Amino acid sequence: MWKYILKRIVAMIPVLIGVTLIVYFILSLAPGDPVRAMLGEQSTPEAYEEMREALGLNDPVIVQWGRYILNLFRGDFGISYKTKTNVAVELAARIPSTLTLSFFATTIAIIFALPLGIIAAVKQNTWIDGISMFISLLGVSIPIFWFGLLLLQFFCLKLGWFPASGADTWLHYVMPGMALGFHCMASIARITRSSMLEVIRQDYIRTARSKGLSYNKVIRKHALKNALIPTITVTGLQIGSLLAGSVLTETVFGIPGIGRLMIQSIQGLDYPMVLGCILVFTLMFSIVNLIVDLLYAFVDPRIKAQYS
Amino acid sequence: MKKVQLIGLVLLIAMFASIAVSCTGNAANTKSGPAIDYDTVVIATADETPSLGTATHNAVAGDYVNKLTHNGLFRLDKELNPQPDLVASYDFDENSYTWTFKLHPGIKFHDGSDLTADDVVATLNYTKTMPDIATYTTSYDNVTKVDELTITLTTDGPSASLLYDLAHHGNYIIPKELIDQDADMSANPIGAGPYKFVSWDRGEKITFVAFEDYFDKERAPKIKNIIWRIIPEGSSRTIAIESGEVDYIIELDSTAVKTLDANENVTVMKIPSVSHNWLCINNEVPPFDNVNVRRAINCAINRADIIEVALNGAGVPATAQTPAGMLGENPDNFGGEYDVEKAKEYMAKWGGDPSTIKLEMICSNDTKRRAAEVIQSNLKEIGIEAGIVSLDLATYLSETAAGNFTGFIGGYTSNEMMSFLKGVYHSSNIGSSNKTRTANPEVDRLIELASKTVDQKEREKVLMEVTKVLNDNCYQIPIYQDYTLSVHKKDLDNTFITSGGTFFAQEWSWKK
Amino acid sequence: MITLNANTPARDTADITKKYKKKSQSAEVWHRLRRNKAAMLGLVVAILLILMAIFSSTLYDYETQVINQDIPNRLQPPSWEHPFGTDESGRDILARIVYGSRFSLSIGFSTVVFALIVGGTLGALAGYYGGMLDNILMRIMDIFLAIPGTLFAITLVAALGQNTINLIIALAISSVPGFARILRSSVLSVREVEYVEAARAIGATDARIIMQHVIPNSLAPVIVQSTLNVATVILTIAGLSFLGLGVRPPQPEWGALLSSGRQYLRDYGYITMFPGLAIMTTILALNLLGDGLRDALDPRLK
């Protein structure tokens, strides 16, 4: 087990290095000039040259990248062009917000998706099935930022239930969590439904039924547990789209997370910060995938056997 | 089986949560009404400052917070004239171009130490090494300590810009000790300003508390806490003031004015600004090097429509190549009245085929994009097919400074005509703020003449002359001067915004 | 079920039987799809949308009705003349939405086609030749897969500059790994099947085997993935427009309409409402169709 985890973590390293290379390459194509952006339009040519030299921007891209990787291995993410602080410090300050948002979104997605999926499976091919699946699809069909703004209008302004923006208390995360969670609900509901269907048809369920157990009890005690495995996987896979959606959600709701930082940094041509953000996202994504795989093993002993 | 219970538990928690939420929600609702926390003012803004340090940035968002925590030797008053701030008195020796400044006695920094001549000398020598604010540190030299409260410095002749430079946030005074330690200025924003820094939650808010030992008792802050909230999305900011979460919004969307004007809990401030906004065209790229093409565009665009669509009416049409409301304004021969026929005549004078003109307008925000869409549609009338490119601000700045463009929607905000002219039209600023890349020796000569003319009346004449020359040549297409739009709760008193867009949070108070 | 006629060596017979087999298979899929009401609804809506996109130029004149501004009539509420109202520059919102289907759908489709061609080729090559090539290609795909797609597109559009082609490239690149994986795994599953071995034994070239045997067999998952992907792409463009990285004005792409109208959400809700509904309907239809297709193509889930 530990060996497996270690192996997976080691395997992440070349992927992360590859990611930095790709992003470095893309950023080198960008038209803007970070130094000009930093110094503003009234800068003198001397100050400009001095700053370019100091940031090492006069070196070839590949040299810059090599330097970045070497520093990265020493745990140095570089210095932000814009704020002139350590990128790692800035990232560390933002990660909790993004994690909290992801947590709320996932929880809300599961709270809504599981019942929808289960009901749909139990009432397969009835109008209830249809309606449940339709509802779950609505979330994924609405552009996140529009949905977010509508939520703001309704819950913050009309009803005054939630604060409109910020990240002070958990209350601040309910609405963004909803906007983002609804987006991820569809796949979770769908997979819950189909794996429930598959499980319901299994022999042991029939056996349980024939023993005289009530239908509800069978569903609760036997079917659900087995149906959960694919649900966990899909929930994990949703984290990817969740992270991407967090960029928009954080902007609309003013949450100080990595997503917003990344957009601001792209707009401010703050390359070390952009790289840092993408690295954090990629790392989060890879770690979640690893956790999903492990959970998978945890829930299903047959899979666990393969890892050891 | 455990899983089922887990789900049950989660659902239960969710239920309780929603109940709890609706309860606290009601509480919040009542709070948003008349109840105001008189010890605190919450300011909402779109942009976060890059740094809390004074000499490490040249950002407007940073200037706002620097004004809270720091002071300069001088400050700009409501009419944008420099006034002594830390300085009690000053003197200028016309023979040696030496300035003598005497500090107020007993000024304390936030850390309790005294602000003395040593700190001023250390600061002004330190700021001269900082690239971000290099423009504001060229006017003075030879900063010397005379005694504990007196310093001298020299300028290159009579300088009108020195006092403005000393009032810039880049030259705000910081403790010598921090400079000697090479401390991180953003992490230690210690100054002698009216508010002390408390905490900075990156991307979310910055908190300040009033500084009890502030030296200027007359201008001491009246509200104890200031919370600076960063809310990037315009509509979210508007909702935040309506729901009562924030007390003041620095930048209000023009689209929200109508709604908020009707809201009796808030006051919308529409301040005519000196910010001059234009369609800038690169005069080095043919056919924009031809004055007839430029004049054609100038009268082909419908400024009233642009103001309506882009600003929702919150602005006035530009009247000249330089801003109205400054010394030396002059609408002579501007030729900006909307007249398609006249535009076609100018195009005929040029003689080329309008459909061959390539004009790509760079826009860095939604307002500019809306303006560009109207211009695009106007220019079609005279046969020019213009394109629109959205670039974010940083890319836009670097592209336009380097001259890699045909056109862009931009503007320039300056507190007085001299620096406006120097920045926008003087050939020495090609490659930075002279974006049209205008190189007219006559214009350069007149600008330099004006800077040496001490007499106000004489200077006005020269300045009007420059504007006339600029109007004749129509180097760019001025569109409008917009309003600074801010909004605050009705009970917030003494709010004032200068025509440059600056406000003075330390003077605010709550009506009780 | 697929290997029925695998041993038939003659080329024409193989073609005939394949046609027959294909037809019966697609007939069965169609039969199953038809029983799925939601999927049929999705299909009908999708077809209507495509027709709308095709005939938008007959319905409206782009120059005079879609992008022409009419400032005095700006921000008009819905009326007989303007059923969906007018936007901030007085343009008819219905006309812009109808024409917008052209931009949104064509960007969606071309992105997927581009991603399918590139990703499919890479995946097929990797699966078919295996070994070193497979390893290298798939590791590269892993890297691309590790960056969340939207983030990648944002970075790429910001770097390459904003125009429709770059938008398509940026969105396509993030969809490439998905298609590569699908093609690779279906190639792997087909590669060792008897009839492919047989074809190889009689000297069929690699290209021919890939074209004739491998690709038809991977159609099912590819169709599903493509349908769902068009939906994702349309949503992503809307998000990019919100961040100011979408199509160039005055092109009436739906996301751009939605995003430029958001400042008027409070007082003129219809400006965002209709483009929002248009996006929602499209995504919903494509998702219903995609899900239905998946069910129909995978009988196990019936």
C-alpha cells in the first residue's frame, strides 16, 4: 500500500515538470511585456533594462525554465513580479479558500446528487426517473458565472440570507458552493443511478428480497454500499472541472482563492505566479486522483488486494 | 451499512445547516438596515494593491492604502494643490535652488519612534533607487540633514513639479531603521499616517485601525476601523452596498447608477473628472500619418452615442485635444462635431480607399469595449472596417508603449495641464506615455516654453497655443471625460472626491 | 458479436458483410435511442439548433440586423418588434441569438473535430504500435490531462491572442487527451481480435487495418464523447467570454452576449436571460442526447 502511494507520488514529479515546461512555453509566446506592465507607462528606459536584467528575462526561455526547475526543487517558487513577495507565501495564503470552496461544492453536489440518483434508479423508467435526471442535468447546463449572479440576486439581495462576497465565515461559502456544486452534480447523480441499477439486478439483492426484507431496507443495507464505488470515482474525477469552475466562481463571489489569483496574474503578466497557480491546481488534481484510487481500494476489498 | 448512516448524517447536518442559515440570515437582514457599526467603515474596491509598501509600486489601488498609513512631506489638497503635510514650514533659495524643509516636532511613527530628519534623508535617498517610482524621484537631489528637524535639498532650477513629487506616495516617509534593515516594506507598512495597518488577508481584505498618536490633531481620523474589501466583479460590489455589507464603493459600475439613485439608503457621487479618454491612433502607421484621415475619424464618431452606451450617460464629450477644466483649455478648431458628410469630405481630401484602412482598436475593459463597438459602427458609415481586440490591462500597457498597435481606447489622468501635455504629446515620451507617437518640434518647444513661464497669465496663453496646434493636427480622437462614480451609505459624512479621483478617508465620519 | 465474419478473406465480401452488420447494429442503436424520450428530445432540439445555425443568414441580415447599432432604441424590453428586446447598443437580441448559434455551434463542432483528428490519430498510433511510441505519447497526454482544461485554455488564449482560431486551438488542445485515450483503448481491444490478425496475415497494410477495422469499432465511445464535448466547449467559451477572452466583438457568440449583458442584469434582466437560456437549452439537449447515445450504444445499461 505505502509502496504504491510512494510510487504514485514519484510518478507525479515528471508530470509536474512537464506541466511547467508547457506553461513556460505558452507564456513565452504571450505578447505582453511583464516589465512594462510592472513599471507602468512612465518608466525610464534605464529602469526598464535594469528590471529585465534583474528578473533574468533577457536569457533564452529554456535557460529561464531550467533555472525555475532548479529553484523549484529547492522549494523556491520564485518571486511574484507584481507583489514582489514569495510566490509560495502568496499561494499558501490562498489555498485554504479554494479548498474550502471545493469542499462545500463537493458536499453540496453529493447532497443533491445521491438522492436524485438513488430515486431515479429505484423508480427506473418512470417520470420520477426522468425528472430526477433532468434536474441533475440543469446544473451542468447553466454557465457558472450567470448562475452565480442569479444566486446573488436572489439569495443575497432579495432574501438577504447570505453575504454577497468575501470569505470570512462558512456562510460566505454556501452560495459559491452551490453555484459550483450544481455544476458537478449531474455526473455524480448519473453514475449513482446506473451503478444502483446494476447492483439492484445482482443475485444477492434478489436473494435478500426473497428472504422477505423490505425493498427500502434492501436498498439501504445492500445496494447502496456497492453502488457507491463508482460514485466515489466520478466524484473524484469531477474535482478537475470543479477546480476549473473555481476560477469563475471565485471571481463572481470575490473569494480570495487560487483561481482568482491565477486570472489576476495572467492579466498582470505575473508569470511566476501563473506557474505557481497552475502547479498548485495540477498538484491538487493529481492528489485527489490518488486519494480516489485509494478510497476505491478501501471500499472494495477486491481492489485492495491488487495493490499490496 | 456504515455508508448509509454516513449519508443520513450528512443530510441531517445539511438540514440543520439550512435552518441555522435561515436564522442567522434573518439576523443579517436586520443588520443591513439602519444599524451601522459607527466604529467601522467598510470600503469596497475592484483592485487589490500589489503592495503595502510605498516605494515598491505605482498603482492607484496602492496609492489609496498608502494614504492611510503614510504621509509625505507634502500632500495634495481638494483642489489638487500641494500643501505642507509633515513639513511645518519651508523655504526656497532662488540663487542656489536649495529648498529647506522644517518638520513638525513630535511626529510619531506607528511603532512609537520619532520621525526626524534622519528618516526623511534615508527615505528620499532610498526612493531614488526604486525603479517603480523612478519618475517621481528625478526632481530633487543632495538631500541633507541640517538638524534633527531640518533638511535641505536642491533642484535643477525653478521646479514646479518638486512639491507634487514629494506629495506622491512613492516619496512617503518611512523609518530609517526599516531601510537600514532592508526590511520587506509591504510586510511592515510603518509610517506616520492616520491609520495603522492591522492585517492583510490576501485577495480578500485589508484592515486598518486609527493611529492614536497621529500628529495632525485637526485631521485625525474620526472612524476607528477601516476595512478594505476587494470585490472584483462590479455587480457583486453593487449588491454588497445594497445589502449593507459595505459602506463605500470606490468604483461604481455606470450601469448601477440608476438603481442606486433610487435607493434612499445610499448616496451616489458623480464627480466630473479631468480624465481625458480617447481613441488613440498610431500616427506612425499610414494612413494615420495623414491629418485628413485623422480629422475624418474625429468627426465621424458620435460622442453622445458613445457616452450613452459606454458610460450610460455618465460623462461629457471631449472638447479639445486636451482636457477641459484645466488651465489653458481651448476648443478652437477641434472639429469634433458629429458630421458624416464632413468626414467623407476629409476622406476625399486624403484620396485613398477607406476599405483598405486597417484599424484594430485595443480595449482593456467592458466600458472601453462598448465605446469601441459604437466607434466600429460609426466608422462603417465612412467605409472603414475597424476591428476590436480585448487585451487585459498589463498586456495593453506594454503593447501600446512599444507601439505595436494601430489604435486603442485609452485615457490619461493628470492633475494639471503641464504634466498632461508632457506625458501625452512631448516627443521625449515616445515609447512610454506618448502613445500617438507625436513628434512635433513646435509642440515640444511650446511645452518647454510653458514650463519656464512663471507668470500664470502668460503661461495660460502658451498652453492655449499648444492646444490649438494639437487641435489643428488632430493627433488623436478625444471621446469623453467621464465622471468618477462612487457610492456610500447616506450616513457617511464628509465624503469628497477630487477631480483626479482621490478621496480622503481620514476625514470621513458617521452622522449619528 | 463483431467477429461474425472475421474469417472471410475476399475484400468485397468483407465490405458487404460489414455494411450489413453495421446497418443492423445501427438500426438496433436507433431503435434503442428512439425508446429514450429524453434523448429524442435532445436530438430534436439539437437538429433544430443546427438548422437555426444553417439558416440564420436567411432569417437575418448580419450587417443590418445583427451587428448594426440603433442607439435610440437601446435597452428596449421585449415587444412585437423585438421579441427578446434590444441590448445596450439597440441591437435585436433575438437576431443576435439566432445568429449566435452559428458562432457557438461552429466553434463547438470545429473544436471537437480538431481534437478528434489530433487526439484520435495520436491515440490510434499509440494503441496500434504500442511499445516506446505508446509510452511517450501517453506520458505527454498525462501531462496535458493533469492541467484542468479550462485553466489551460485560459492561459493559451491569453498568450496566443484573442481570435476565433486561437480559441478553437486552445479549447481543442485540452480535449485532445480525452480522445487519445478513448481511441487508444479501443484500438488495444481490437488489435488482438482474430479478424484483425487475419487481415494482417493476408498482408493488409497498417493504415488499412486502422481505417477499416479499428476506427469503425471505436465509433460508439467517440460519438458519445464528441456530443458531450461540444457541450463542454460551448460552456467553456462562455466562461472565457466572461473573463474577456472570448470571440471578438461584435460577433454575437452566446457567451459574449451573456457576459456583456451581465452589467445590466439588475434592470434589464432579459438581456442576459435569453442568451443564458439559449446556452442552457443547447447544453441540456446535447447532454440528453449524449447520455441517450451512451445508453443505446452500451446495451449492458439497458
